[in-house]
Amino acid sequence: MLAALMAGLLLLGACIPEAEAVGTGVIAVSAKDLYAAYASDEAAADAKYKGRRLEVTGEVIISRVVVLINQYCIVLNGEIDPTFTSWGIQCFFNNTSDTRLYEVEKRRIVTVRGRCDGLQQDVVLRDCELISLQPK
């Protein structure tokens, strides 16, 4: 019985794409495209992005330390839509010792890698790392 269960799990694993099976697949997307996907169809965007590692590039509109949760937060512009009550992409960093975070300011273009947590007023990325920061 145990052998049959193990064989079934191995077959199921073989049907999962390799990048997702090992968790190494990273999806590159612009902040505007990610925001637009959630604004137009949240369920479809969740199916495509939620729980996955994303590499998001966009313009910073807010950069701040969130003292209560000891995290750094950068909000990327998602092209604010007056009919949608969101600003864009909130990126939360646990590693507040990365000194580059304190160089991030409004209107700078950054690339952030993090795990998509779906729509929570804004689209939220957690466990982020700063990949690149364009010069001023």
C-alpha cells in the first residue's frame, strides 16, 4: 500500500513543471502589468502569480520603514486607477540591514524579487530583496 502511494506521488510530481516543482522559477513582470492583471481579474492573477517568486520592476512612489513590524516597505507605481482602491505593489523587506534600501526614494526605478501574496488593497510582495536600483 505504501509503495503504491509513493509511486502515485512520484507520478504526480512528474506532471509539475520543473521550475515550479523545485521552487526556482522566477516570473519577471513590470509593476504596471502586475497591477493591471489584478485590477482586471483578481482570480486569474492569483492563479498566475500568487505564491510564486516574482521579479518586479517599477517606479517607487513610497519608501519607508514600518516600525511596528520591523520591515522596510517600498510601494511601486501601478498606475493608480480611480475606480480601483489601490496604489500599486507593496514590497516588504525583512532584511532592513541592506543599506541600499535607504537610498531608495520616490521616482527611482527599482527591481525587487519577492513572493506574491496576492491583492490586499495593494498587490503585496513579501520576503523581498532589492535586485537593482537605477542611478539618479
